[in-house]
Amino acid sequence: MKDIVSGIFYLTDDAFRVGEFIDCEKAKGTVESFTLRSVRLRSPNGQLHTIPFGELGHVTNFARDWAAVDFPLRFARDVDLDKLRAATEKVSADIMAVPELKEKLLEPLKMQGIAEVADNALVVHFKLVAHPGSPGGLQNEAIVRMLRAFPEQGIEFAK
């Protein structure tokens, strides 16, 4: 009975849907199906977990609405921040010019600001907001483009 009552609350709250990746207290995985009594999660390694709703506990949904990626890069201490911001905007515009990448993004790449002043570097944070499921690949694309473009514009990374 506990599983059914809990299931009604999870389903009424729309905590997750089939196809979404969730993390609960018992397992992580993509929701393959659910009944009134339990949910079936496929873990990234392929295991199928059937978890009664009464044991599900706290649920974190990684696939709902949007996903933000915030990442740091280290630059030479004397980096021109205005030049860095302009270079970031150029890389962002280049990414947005690729239709397959633009459709995955909800917000373009942006320079957030200085996160840390170290002895030999300024640590600057960057952020992009994407549809769930694609932020890691977009982060990689942004970093590759930044590694290529910034030195061409005289922006040095920390050594």
C-alpha cells in the first residue's frame, strides 16, 4: 500500500517522465517505465533497477527543462578582460552559427567573470545553458574553439 500511495504522489508531482535521467537514493538511470507501484531505471552501465515507490526517496531529475554548464579556464594574470570578453562573444557567435549546435543551446556561451586570482593566473568562469542531455558535448565544443581562437587573438592561457 505504501508503494501505491507514494507512487500516486510522485506521479501527481510529475517528478519524472519516461526517458528522463534521474538520481534517487537507490540508483541513477533513465526512466524506462513505471507502474503505480514502482519505477524501472536503466543505469548508464546497462543494469535495470526496479524500485518500489515507497523506497524511492529523494529524486533529482537531470533531464527537465535545461542544464547549465559552468567551467573555469586559467589565463595569464595580465590578460585584457575586455579583449577576453570580446573573444568569448566571437566564439559564442561562431558556435551559434552552426545550426546543429544552436538548436541545442538555450543561452549562448558567456564569460561570467573572475573566480580566482592566483599567483600565476586569473581563473575566469564561463557558462552556457543547453537542453538536457547535450551540455557536456557543447562544453567540449566551446573549449576546443576557445583553445584555438584565443591565442590567435593574443590571449594567453596560464602556464
